[in-house]
Amino acid sequence: MNRKEVLLLSIGVFLTVICWLIADIYHASTEDKIKSRITFPEVYQYKISKDLLETLKNKTE
């Protein structure tokens, strides 16, 4: 390979890398930053009544 071929190959690689970087920056800037907010499930305080336990106990007998 002579110097001219190496120069053309180097320029081609350089332009490819520059185009790739520009495309990546464009993609990052147009992408939604947060697609949806995370919602945590609500924790309920359940109370078990003695009547309910007695009813279930009677059903199993």
C-alpha cells in the first residue's frame, strides 16, 4: 500500500467514526429521558377480625 491508499483509508475510517458519533448523539438527544415514572404499590393495613377466623374455622370442620 502506498501513502495515498493509506490516507484515503484513514479518511474513510475517520468520516465513518464521525458519522457514527453524530448519529449516536442525535439518538440520545431525541430519546425520551424517562419513559414512565415508577409507581410503588400501595401497602394496605389489613385487619383480621376474630369473627372471620371463627367462620373459616367452622367451614373447615
